[in-house]
Amino acid sequence: MYTTNASRGLPRHRSRYPAERYSRWALRALVALVVLATLWLVLAFHLHGQPIFALLFLMLGVALGVVFSRRRLMSHRYIFPAVAGMALFVIFPLLYTVGISFSNYSSSNLLSEERVRSQLLSRTYQEESATFGFQLYRTEAGVRLFLEREGDSGEAVDAGKAQAEAALRGVTRFTTGPIALEGEGQRHVQIHPGGEPAGEPLAMREVIAKRDALQNLVLTTPDGLELRMVGLRHFAPMLDRYEARDDGSLYDRRDDLLLTADHETGFFVADTGERITPGWPVAVGLDNYANIFLDPDIRGPFIQIFVWTFAFAGLTVLFTLMVGFVLASLLQWDQLRGKALYRTLLILPYAVPAFISILIFKGMFNQHFGEINLILDALFGVRPSWFTDPWLARSMLLIVNTWLGYPYMLLLCMGLIQSIPKDLYEASAVDGGGPLTNLFQITLPLIIKPLTPLLIACFAFNFNNFVLIALLTGGNPDILGASTPAGTTDLLVSYTYRIAFQDAGQNFGLAAAIATLIFVLVAGLALLNLRLAKVRV
């Protein structure tokens, strides 16, 4: 007689197989550890002032816990890693880039307002009206430092001088105890009022030999005023430059200016209108997009690069298709012997890493020592400037990219041509059709339709062909008069990279706006590709 779990008083959901039960508990323990690690990341990002990343990992952690704790969502567990990866590495960077495009985020507007305020309040400056000449003395106890006041000690006319005079209290001479001037690193030394120490003054060459150690000294008076070395024979007070006011503004003691926070531009602005760097990111709306099309210094290079990007991608597809199609047609010729050898040799460039081929071509196109110019000079007496002439540089890019891309087209065309029925060519031969008639009336029309989605994909790839530009020309030669780093051979993607990471201003907001436009264009091409391939979206 058989008994069930229910008849034994056991829960019905409990498995009869211990291994299965243990694996279930192991999975739950693993999920719990992952959730705890995610929550730890949330806390770490929050404590480091990164609320966006904290929110992202919080959402991922909650989603992970819900999916792996509910039986009804069991079917979603298998696709969850892919969805989480897409959210983390595709959707989030895209949304983050779009968000940056609506801000003035740049190298000058990088920190938060609190960190900018803290950095400004930590700045010091040299009070030149209270400089001290110094002399080193060798005494029985060791080397001692003697300082004597130089310069004006009259009435204080600004806040900095008043602060220095109050701390000095009219004392004009200070000395130190024995100090060690060996080793590295900053050292704080207390000084006190006193006259010249009894001992032998060191010669100038000995003082110069100890200059590095002297520059690391921070001399502190009894009232807390710090003096630092400012010349070969001088120390001077280092004062806090900015003072915080109750209304949130900052007072510049050195220049006697009042700085107020401008939340429209993200800078502290002085009474004179001068912006104090660094600043903090603020929302600027559509200003970055407007600058692309309205600022003549940006619009001109952008349109030129935009047109060249489309021309480069389109011509690359056209040239690689022509070369690949012709070679594939020749390899299908029945009278051709050694097809396998020719096929291997023609596809061989596809097996070589692209960056190696690009660097080899870069050396071959060298104006003075490259093999190409040596051959042209021997035959025609010319040495083209491939890297300095805009049109020659663009032609060089198309030549190199055609070499890199034709094997892919060759493989595609070979596969499609082999699928064409032989009866069509036999019927053409009966009607008197020749090789050219077969090529343009039968072969090309029959392969172009299934080839179209692949051509669009190839166009989209070359639209963002950053590696070729970066390794071969670097975007050069430059476009004269551009306010942003722009070259005549730049594509939109390399142009964006140079704005974000190579410009002195590093305008991340403008680069993000251009990157958003690139995404819209590539997404449109992908949608068109899916439509042509008759894939439902």
C-alpha cells in the first residue's frame, strides 16, 4: 500500500528527493547573497554622493528578489540576466547620456556645488605685505631658522593684510628650535619670537642644497598664522582666500570681491562679472542642441563632418559591394581553375585583425618613407600628402576601408550566388545572353533584395567606425576656425570623442547631445533594416 506525503502529515510541496531540495535552498542562498551585495553597492554609491547609481542598483536588487522569490515569475528567471545586463549596460548609459545632453557638464562644471564651495574655501594665497627674510644658523644643538620681517608693516588696507597683522601682533623676528632638514614630506614647525641664534650662518650654496626640505616646511606662529617658502630667501604668510558668508556668498579677501552663486550658469560670479572656476553642472535645456545648429563655429564643422560621415559610410558600402560582387562572380566561373586557392587568398584579409592592417597601411601611406609614395615617385615623380591634404586623407580612408570590408561582401555574395538556380543561366545562354547580361540581368537583381538588410547593417557599422579614424588619421587634418576639435576626416563618433576627451574644455554636455543624435540616426537605420527584413517590432 502506497502512502503520500499528505497521509504522513508532511507538506505537499516538499520534494521526495533530498538533492532537489538542497539545490533549491542553495539557489535561494545564492540569490540572497547577490541581493545583499547589491544593497551594499546601493549604500556605497549613496554615501559617495552618487544617487543615480544607487537608484539603479536598488531597482536591480528589488527586481532580482521579486523574480527569484515568486513562483509565478519562475519563467522569467531565465531571461532576467539578459534583461538586467541590457538595463545596466545599454538602457542606463543611454538615458544617462541623454540626461547629460541637457546640462552644461564639462571639465569646468564637474563637481557638485557643495564640493565647489569646499574647494574654494580651502584655497590660500600669499600675503606679500608681510614677507620674512630668513637665514639658517648652525648651532651646537643643530640647524635653526631665523626670520626677520621685510616690507610694509603700516596700516592694514584689506582683509588679508589685517588678518596677517593681527596674527603677527607687531612681532618682526621669529626663530625656531633645532630642525632636521633631511627627508621628504611636509613638516610643521612651530616658530616663536626671538633674536638671531648664536651660531654660524650657512652659506648660500648650503641653503640652496636644502631648498627642497625648506619648501616642505610649514612654519606656524603662536597665533596660528602659517608661513611657507615663497622664494629662495623668503617666507610669507599663507592666508585663507575665501570667507563664507551667512547668505551663502563668498568673500574674496585678496581681491576684496563678493562672490554669489549663479544657479543658471553653475559658477560663483564676482561683482565684476568674472566667473570663478570650477563650477557645478546645471540644467541648460536645449542649449547644447541649439548650439549644434545655431552657433556658426560649431554648426559649420558639424555639418561638414555630418555630410562626410554619410558619404564615408555610403561609399564604403558601395565600393566593398562592387569589389566583393565582382570577385564572387569570377570565383563562380566554371573555367577558372584553383578556385579554392583564390578563395582562400581573397578572404585572407578578413582573418587579419583590423588594427594590424590599419597600422600597416598607415606606414605604407607615409609621405616620405611609405612604399606607396616610393612607387608613385619612381613611376610618376609625385609624393602625395596623404595625411595633410583633406581630400587625399579621405581617399586614403576609403581605400583602406574597402580593403578591410570587401572580404565580408565577398562571402555574402558567394553564398547568395550559389543559391541561384543554374536553369536561369542556361536559359540565358539559349537566348544568346553573355557574361555581362547574366551579371546585371540575373545575378545582381536576384541577390540585391536579400542583400539589402546586410548592406544597411554594414552602413550603420561604418557610420560609427571609430577604430579606423582613430588609428589611421586621428581626424586630421583639422578644420580651421572651429571652436571645437574637429578634423576633415572625423566621423560623428570620433568628433564626439574629441569634444568629450581631447578638448581643453571637455564639453561633455555638447558631446552627449551629438551622441544622442547619432543614436537616433543609427536607431532609425536599425528600424529600417528590420522593416526590410520583415521582422515585426
